[in-house]
Amino acid sequence: MKIKEKIFLPLIMIILMIKPSIAGPYVEEGHIDLVKMDMNTYYCTLRINEQLGNWYCNNIAGKAMFDLAKIAHILNKPAKVTFMSGYVESKAVLGITLE
């Protein structure tokens, strides 16, 4: 019984420490070098610092984010893009802010 307790306690602690570090949003700063919209699925895609992001842009908020990303791209303005972290290559975009 003591061996199981010695194994499970560190395992539980590792899981509890790792999970919050990969689950929250984070911000990328830089220049947006790609903005596009897929008219079939209504998903918009952007790339900033080699990080891809996408969001659903068939509503007012999504279209506003698309317009802001397009302005930052055309004017070559620095931007802050908030992503939801995860293991996928193209992460969900939560927000875009011009600097």
C-alpha cells in the first residue's frame, strides 16, 4: 500500500501542475502576415510570428476581428493576438488588439 501512495501522489501533483499551464489563453505580439477568409465554412485564419489562428467570422464580432486583422496586415501595424492554447497547429483566436 505504501508503494502505491508513493507513486500516485507525485503523479497527481504532476498532472495538477501541467494542466493549468496548457489550458489558458496567451498573447502573441508582432506583425500579422496572413489574413484570409474561407467563404465555404466562414472561418477566418491569420498568422502572426509563425503561429496560425482561426475563428468563426459569420457574425458581427467575427467580422470585426477580420477587419481589424486586415487593417493591421495592410498597414503593417504591430498587433497583439490572444490565442487559446492547445496542441493543435491552428489555435482559436480570442481577440486582436492594435498597438
